[in-house]
Amino acid sequence: MDKIFGRPKSLRDIPTHYCSGCGHGIAHRLISEVVDELDIRERIIGVAPIGCAVIAYDYWDFDCCEAAHGRALAVATGIKRVRPEAIVFTYQGDGDLVAIGCAETIHAANRGENLTTVFINNAVYGMTGGQMAPTTLLNQKTATTPFGRDAKSAGYPLKISELLAQLSGVYYVERVSTDSPVKVLAAKRAIKQAFINQIEGKGFSLVEILSACPTYLGMKPTAAVKWVREEMTKEFPLGKIK
Amino acid sequence: MPKITIDKERCKGCQLCILYCPKGQIRPDKNLNKKGIQPVVFLGGDCSGCKFCAIICPDAAIEVYK
Ligand SMILES: Cc1ncc(C[n+]2csc(CCOP(=O)(O)OP(=O)(O)O)c2C)c(N)n1
Ligand code: SF4
Ligand code: SF4
Ligand code: SF4
């Protein structure tokens, strides 16, 4: 009998600290599979965020660096400029990429840095206790919007992918999801494309992954993926944006 | 016949594999693992080797053989 599916080489064989059913685990594995398939393990440098994925570098078996909250794309810019032969990517949550790091994100994209960003949109701040994120849905209850997000006081879900797609420096933007096996396969194809773009020197590529945070949605993992599919995709439609 | 293996100690019991197995070949285990989590077990019957369970597993706890 042949093994037709197993742990990719770039994913260390250790348990993760993520909650049961957390989308970070799927995204970590997809990146590892792509790194293995493109045979770039000796060339890749990941930049980990602040957020639940803060110790992503413990899980990936390739070179990584840590950035201060929101500054991953500034750090990645520096790495890529001194090591242009390296394949550099950032891995960032919605709090990291869209809230505190919004300026760094927009300017790196606008400069057309030849980088890859994997953006985990789980509609909350996971690490700090489920507070509202810029991507929290209207009426979604979080620790800081106990009655649901109200546009009058908290504004609207921020569609950073659509916003970035407007910039001339941006080459590729796609929104995917990991709510079902078929979507996970599509997410992997997008991540692979975003790395191939960098290898070919095409410029800034971003893949937004709609991802479940069962803990702060207050749902079982099986209900959380349904919520991602049925509620999140209404506000954040899937597909290639640029 | 294709089959899967589940690493019980790695499994966090999210049951996403159960939700997506088209053949109904995965069930919650009777016993808890060392962390006190209820993992899942493969029933060992009619598995198509579709890999859906392994593809959705957030903890890379499933291997598929054909
Ligand atoms: C400069 C700074 N400000 C605030 C924090 C607190 N903080 C840690 S993680 C986080 C948000 C994490 O949310 P997100 O980026 O969505 O990632 P998730 O945990 O949901 O994966 C915040 C505000 C910090 N660590 N550093
Ligand atoms: S709090 Fe949410 S994002 Fe963080 S590990 Fe748990 S499920 Fe994942
Ligand atoms: S490979 Fe497919 S049929 Fe077999 S256990 Fe997994 S999901 Fe079920
Ligand atoms: S998907 Fe993975 S972690 Fe979740 S119950 Fe199945 S084997 Fe366990």
C-alpha cells in the first residue's frame, strides 16, 4: 500500500497550540505542502505575525523571522532587498495585517514589493480574547461588541483585499476559504500561485483565507466552518480579485 | 481497499473529518486520549481514499493509504 497523503516535510512533527478546529492549522499545512512541491525549502523565509500564529516558526521546518505586531511586510521588505534570491512571505491575521499594520501593508503593496502574503481572516482578534477586528461582520458579537458590531460606532467590515487590488503595485489578489475539503484544495492552488508569482518576479501577491476561529465564534468547529461558508462569504466573496 | 490512520494523540476532536467523510467511515472514539480529548476512530470499512478527511484536518493527524 502506498501513502497517498501525509504530513509535508516542511511541517514539523509536533503538536500545535491551536484550539480544536482552528483554521491556522490548515493554512500552515498548505504553505508547507506548497514549499515542498515547489522545492523551495532552502530558499524560503517566512515572517510570522503577532496573533495566535506568533510561534508559527516553531511549526514550519524552514527559516523564519518574527515581526512586531503589524510590521511583517516592513520586515519582509528588508529581508527581500538584502536577499533578493530568497522567497519571502508574511503570514498575518486580520488584526495584524488590517488594523495595526494597515500602513505597512498598504505601502509594501503600493511599492509593488516582490513578496507573498498569506492573510488569515478569521473576523476576530484570537490571541487577545476575541475582540472586534476590522473584518468583524456587522451584528457579529465579540468581546468588544457584545451587542453585535454596529456600523454607527464601529464602521464597516474592511475589505482590504479589494482595497489593495486598486494599487498599481499589486499583481495578484485572491480570496479563498478553508471551510471544506474542496475549498482547501482551491486555497492551496492560490497559495502556490502566489509563490510562483514571486519566483517569476511578478510583484506583490496576497491570498486572503477565510478561516474559522471556533473559540471566539463560540461555536463547535463543525458549526464554525458553516458560519464561514454561509455568513463570512456574503461580506467577503470568494474568488480572484486581481 | 484504501484506508486511513489517525494519530489519536495529535487529534483534537474537532470532528471536521467526520463532517466531510462521504462514506461515514469516521466516528468519535469511546476513550479519551492522554490529553483528555475525545479523538476520532476510523471504522475500517468502505473508504474510497478520497482524502477529504486528511485535507480538512487542522492537525495533520490523518494519513491516507491506497
Ligand atoms: C504593539 C502591540 N499592540 C497590541 C498587541 C496585542 N495584540 C496581540 S495579538 C493582537 C491581535 C491578534 O489578532 P489577529 O491579527 O486577527 O490574529 P489571530 O490571533 O486572530 O490569529 C493584539 C491586538 C501587541 N502584541 N503588540
Ligand atoms: S483563539 Fe481562535 S485563532 Fe486562536 S488558536 Fe484558538 S481558534 Fe485559532
Ligand atoms: S479517505 Fe475519504 S472515504 Fe476514506 S475515511 Fe477519509 S474522507 Fe472517508
Ligand atoms: S479533523 Fe483531525 S483533529 Fe479533527 S477530529 Fe478529525 S482527526 Fe481529529
